Amino acid sequence: MVGVEIQADMADMARRSVELNGLADKIEIVHDDLKNAADVFGVGCFDVVLSNPPYLRIDRGAPSAEQELALARHEVACTLEDVTSVAGKLLKSHGRLAMVHRPARLPDLLAAMRASRLEPARLRFVQARAASPPMMVLAEAVKESKVALAVMPTLVLYGEDGGYTDEINRIYFG
């Protein structure tokens, strides 16, 4: 497994986390710009690409004055289209891209996936509570595939009692 992080402090934090969890022999953290990944690793070399990209377009709201937060939240150094384009290059045929994003960006996300030969395969909305609107969407796409899009049942994080739902407990704790 390889993680790519543009921010030096965040890459260092990720490396320390990998080491503390005894996973240094399985996970490598690379401090680089995602847009260089195909040059660094090669084309068509990964089965899966996971991404938690910045959610906000640079023209929507003022980016934080703190560079670390601005890079994490706004598309300052990396756009949604950059992520899908790089994923399209890195993935083997029928490889999978999995992302988390905001529901308001879903049209942009689906268009960017298709523009990079990544066919949207699964969507799952995430809600804090059953009565809340979705706050996130989990999206999966398959490279060079004609798979039909499946919309999965909504993932609800918290029950009426304020604790995790049974599904979240299974995901987190087995």
C-alpha cells in the first residue's frame, strides 16, 4: 500500500501512524504532489486507488488563511478532476477508485470519473442520523468497465440513543 500526501507535516504524521500501528512493512507514505503519481509509480500499476480529496472548489468560499487547512479543504493544489485523472492513469484495467465527497459535488464527481474512463459503479450516502440529510457520499468507479451503477442503502452513523448504529459498530469493531 502506498499513500501520497502533498503536505510535509501530514505525510510525516501518516508515517508515524503507520509505524505506531506496526504497518511499516505494508504501507509506504510518499510526500509528493498527487499529480506526479503516474510519473513516480508508473501507469496501470494499482488495483485500487482511495481518495479523500478537498471538497470545496476554490471559487466557493474563502480558503482558510492557514495553508494546511486551505490545502485540505479547498481545491488549491488538487482538483476533483486531478484526482480522477491521476486515478485513471494509475489504475489497471478494471481497477477501482473509491472516494468520499460531499453530495453537492456528486454531479461534478460523476462527470470527472467518466472523463477519466472510470465508470461509476456504487454510491452510498452517509447520514449522521436517520432524519438528517446526507452529509457525505461514498463513491466507487471501475476503470474501463460498463458496470451498472448501484445505489446502496444509506449508511446512518448514529441511532436515536446517540450511540453508533449496529452497522457502524460492525464496521468499526467487527
